[in-house]
Amino acid sequence: MILTINCGSSSLKYQLYTSDLSGVVGKGIVSRIGEACPYIEHRAGGRKIRQDVEAADHRMALRVAMESLLHPEWGAIKDVSAIEAVGHRAVHGGDIFVESVLVTDDVIRQLEQCTPLAPLHNPLNLHGIHEARRLLPGIPQVVVFDTSFHQGMPAQAYVYALPYRYYAEHKIRRYGFHGTSCRFVSGRAAEVLERPLQELRMVICHLGNGVTIDAVAGGRSVDTSMGFGTFSGTMMGTRSGDFDPGLIFYLNRTLNMSLGDIEATCYKESGLLGVSGVSNDMREVVEHAIAGNHRCSLAIDMFVYMIKKYIGGYAAAMGGLDALVFTAGIGENSPYIRARICGGLGFLGIEVDDLANDAVDGACAIISPRTASAATMVVPTDEEKMIALDTVHLTAGCGDHSRRSAQRVEAAAG
Ligand code: AMP
């Protein structure tokens, strides 16, 4: 079986796949790691449990997850030997990692070098890797980076118009994030359209609490809305997205805000929450807008408008558009926001069939009429599955178990 591990800021998600990746035999999340009252939610064999646990850090959280997977009553496996390979998510691979890699001591050292680029996230990912190596010695491990899908962007898309030495000496550039999601979704979209990925120009709208708009041409990310960090692009749940950087100097000099205050304001108090004054959750913002709250209406108008501008810009950058793809929490679940974003984009070949849009039920769906020149689609993202797929492919040469696993995935995929 293949285990995936995703260490987030205060949570650890895990998922155990059958070796052909056709099913999930156990999964869960340890939440509130390092905070008061951490707990685990675990599912396996038709059982669902929620328990308070001790998880002062991500290493302890992974031990708790493994205990649940091995538990005699609600576990998924009897022995760790059932696990053939482990796949980890890492947030930042800098410009070192252009694709997923097998974990070695060298890879860990290089990942440590990337830590200054993601000081809050990469150390947690490293904790997960170290602990998994300790708990599962000899089992091959793979690391999959949120940034690597964007490493093929042309320089014109990733170099900032600062003095060039900042890029050359300090690696200050656009990196982009949500790459694992965008890679999975663009591949699935091509499958659903039954067209070769290499032929397609797509804009992926990953609309969750964080938002990425990604231009994908020929299966490669050619431009992306997030930048050096996870802040730029369109407005998000609590992040402002793009604004004039001159404002940072103004807030500092004129309103006497410290850099720390400005950072906290832009990351945690802005976006849908900051404009609406109600919530960072689109469901609540829409509810209040319908009830007449004009700041909630403005927040939605801004959210939609910023995304439209990216879609138009990326269609221009790619010289056309074959598919517009919605994914993540808002993209998958809000027909209203999808319809608002697509409204007025007929000049790009984007049209929405209202019945098809309203009928989306958690599966992949084409929501444009057949006559539209660009396909508009909903594709549920599955970062864990992408991590598991890379894990199987990269460990195929590592031993009998993993080689057989790769053969089974290929057989299951036909
Ligand atoms: P994610 O980061 O992909 O888990 O997405 C989380 C966000 O999706 C939440 O904060 C909500 O704003 C949004 N969301 C989930 N369900 C819906 C829905 N039915 N309508 C609008 N937004 C939704």
C-alpha cells in the first residue's frame, strides 16, 4: 500500500491507498497540532473515530496517525510491512526541485536549503519526512513539491522587474504554488475532454481558501498568479492578493504600522474577510450578500472581477483558450461563483449551460454547451492522489513491492 503524508501548518493529513491506487483503505487528519486539545479524525473499514490525542508537534502527530492505521479495532493494516512506499507533500522546492524526487540524505539537505523560502511550512514537511523514515526504515519515500509544476515557466513570467541581481543572487522570483493540484486537474481535464494534454491551452481556477489561477499550455504551467510567496494574485479568504506595493511604505510611514502588523493584516485580515467584514468563507459571504449586505456584495464583485482579469490575461498570454477549469472548495461547490466568473467572457468562447452548472455533484463535469469554442469544466482536485501517483512511479525501481505496485497502477489505468 502507498501512504501519503501532508503536513500543514497545524494539521497532518494521511491517506493509505491500495497499491493500484484504486481505493483508499484508511485516512484521517490530526488537527490543532501544537495547540490546545489536538485531536484525530480517522476513517477505515467503515468506521469513523474522533479522539483527543497528544500531538505537540508533527512528529508526534505522525506517530498518532500510524497508531490509528495499526489499531486492532479501527485500523487499516496489521503490520507496517503492508506499506510499500510513502509520499510526502512539501510546499517549497525552490528552483532546485523541478519534479518530485525519491528522498535521500542529499534531497533532505537541499530541502533544508529551501527552508528560508517557506520558513513556516518546509520545516513541518521535513519533520514528517524524518519521522516517517524513522518509523518505516528501508521503505522508499518520495517528496512532491507545490512549486515544481511551475518550474517550467518562461523567464518572462517568473523574473520580477527588480534589479536582476535580486533574482541572480537571492533567488527572488515568482515560484507559484498549488502546483500539485493544478497538475492533477489539468491532466484529468484532458482525460475528460478526451484530448491530448499537449494540445490544450487551459486556465485552471483553483479557488479555495487560497486561490491560484494557472495558465497551462501543452501540459506545462506557463504563468501563475501566486508569486514569491502565497500572497499575490487574486483576493482570497483572508489574503488581499495583488495591490500596489507602495501601500506597504505608506502604511509603515504614515500609519506607523510595523512590517509585522502589515504582514498580519495582508495575510490574515484581508480578502473576503477584510472587505465583507463577515467571513472568509464564501458560503457565508454569498448568504449575507443575498440578504442585502452591500460589503458582502462588493467582496464577491471584487473576487469575481480579479479572476476574470487573470483569465483574460492568461488567454492573451497563451494566444487562445481551449478549456477553463474550476477546482477546490469554491470552484467545485459554488455554481453561483462559477457563473459570475464566466459571465461576459463569451468573447473568449466561454459559455455556461446553467442546468449543467447547477447539476455538478462532486464528479468531473463539462458545464459549457457543446457549441462553445472553449470547454468550461469542474474537476475535483485530489492532491493526495497526485502524490500517490508520483510515489508509485518514482519507487517503481526500488524493490519488488514497489515495482509490482507500478505495474498494477498501469494495469488499472488501462
Ligand atoms: P479549500 O481551501 O479548497 O478547502 O476551500 C475552502 C473554501 O471553499 C471555504 O473557505 C469556502 O469559502 C469554500 N466553499 C466550500 N463549499 C462552498 C460552497 N458550497 N459555496 C461556496 N463556497 C464554498
